Amino acid sequence: MDFRTGRPAIRAYPAGFPGSTLSINSRGDISMNRILQRLSGGLAALALCVGGCAQPAAAPGTAASTATVEAHVDRARQLAGEDLRNLMRLCQPQPAERATPSAAMDEGLRKLIARPAPPPMQVFDNLFFVGGDWVSAWVVKTSAGLILIDALNNADEARPLIEGGMAKLGLDPRQIKYIVVTHGHGDHYGGASYLAGKYGAHVVASEADWNMMHGTLEFNSAAWGPPPPRDMAVRDGDKLTLGDTTLTFYVTTGHTLGTLSLVFDVREGGRTHHALLWGGTSFNFGKDFSRLESYSANTERMRELAARMPIDVLLSNHSEWDGSIIKMNAMRAGGAGRSNAFVIGPQGVGRSMQVMGECARAQAGRFGY
């Protein structure tokens, strides 16, 4: 999320994946099999621009750097075409300094939270949207219970949208076994303590972002619930299995140091699709080349993974990045016979990763790197 725009805004990880797995069976038992492999070669931090992005971005130092930035933006625009044009906002210049907490930012967040939420919706046989207008939350239904991906801003939002939305969709919140926090910003963990405490669910996050949530927060706001008590930490390549469903976690450093992106199967009728939920998009961390570099490296890593599996569904934790509200509206209007708008094909997923990578390289060029 982006604290300066009020919109959803990586240490570099190499291209190879560690082979460690975390298996969790339907009874909740955990078995760890760490297989160390040689690693070959890698509102992003939350950038809420609540105040309207008044701070200027760093100016390019030379004509050459300006040309390089423009080349990356042009390439991103070419890749995006019309179907992915929503991603081009990521190529807009970002401030060199992070936003600092303030009463004005809190008020801006409350206004974002207060936007009318879309109706909850089943988008695949085993995947349900229970989020708000600004921040998304997803429920994965398995044969042994439910996995909630992100918990919105606070308990007051989680009650009507997550609990209420699940009830409307015929889902029982008491069946939530795990709550995955994609990254350590309050718009994703704010309702987790409430839900975990009420239903006894485990909370899953990366090691790096657990450290942030229980150390020095990158961002904080009175509009958010507190970070959840530390629970399960996962690493790059770990797997969580509940019943008939497995989630694979990839640490895609950038938006935060421990942003988690998830790969899992979604089903529609008799067909199975591979889905990627990208865990953090915006560049809200200021002039930090290592994170921009890691971000672009991880987009390439995920592009390669999407081509190899292949992955044909791309999801986000903010609806403006994956167009989830627009897609749900189209599916409602089209009726049962319409093709699923969330299935964009491996090429669409790959181009999305390329657009984001080009925007990261453009931003690095603006900062003189």
C-alpha cells in the first residue's frame, strides 16, 4: 500500500529457491524438511500517499539518466498495453523520503477504510473475496478448513467484511485455521489479532516481517489494529498444506523486507488454475536502491516461475493492482456462462511482472542509480 497516495504501493533474494518445506496436515501437525540447496544468483514497502504525494521525487541527475528512465517507462507502457494499464501508476515518480505518521495520515486512512466495500464474492470454487474497496482479503477453502489471506485494517473492519462477508458466502469463520499476513503493514495485519484470538487460528508471516512487526514498524497508524502475537514464521520456498490445498511462499523483498507472495491452485468446475498472489506492490520506502533492485529481481524470478508452471491467475492484496473489483463486476454482469476474468493466462501474468520490474528500474534511475 502507498501511504502517500492512499493506494497500494526487497535484501535481494537470488533466482534459485531454497528447497525447504513446511508441511501442515489437516490436524495442524507441523513437519519440517529443510533441504539446503545452493542458491543461484533475486500501498513494495507500503507507500500510502494520504496527503496527495506532495513531496517531490528526486530529480534525475543527467540527461542520460532521464533518457534511461523514459526508456523503462516506455517499455513498461508497451508491455502493459490496454489490459494491464492499471499497473502503469506504479511507474509514476515516488518521493525520496518515506511518509511519516501524522494525524493527517490517520484521517486519510480512515477515509480510505470508510469507502463502500464491494459485495463479497466467490471467484473460483475454492477462492472467495471478503475485502474492502481499498484493501483485499481472500479466503481459500480446503477440505480441512479455511485459510484467510490478510486481515484488513482493524477489528471494526474485519467484523462486517471478513466475518460478515464469509457468512453471506456460506463460510464459517470458525473454520479459519490459518491467517496469512502478506507483509507487515497494518492494512494487512490490523484485524489478525481479533480474528486469531476469536477463532484460534495460527498467524503466518515471514521471519523478516515478524521482526519488523515486533521491532520497529516501518509505518504505524492509530487507524490500525496492533500487530498480532508472533506465531508461525515461513521462509522462501516453504509450503503450508491444509487438506487438499498447498500454499507455497516466496519471499519477494521490496515492498517490505519480508513480503510474502503465494502460489496455490484455484479450481473452477473441473479445471485447475495456478494462481500467484503478489504480496506487495508500491514503492513507498523512499530512496533505497537495494530494495528497488531486489523488487525488480523478484519480478523476474516470478515471471520465470509463471512461465514454467505455468501460472495463469494473478491476484493482489489491493484491488487496484489486480483489478479485482472490476473483474468481479464483469463476472456478475456476464452471468454463469462468462469466462472467469481472473484468468489472464501465463503471458498476462508474465507481462505484469515485467511491467512492475520496469517501473522499479525507472524509479531507481530517478534516484540516480
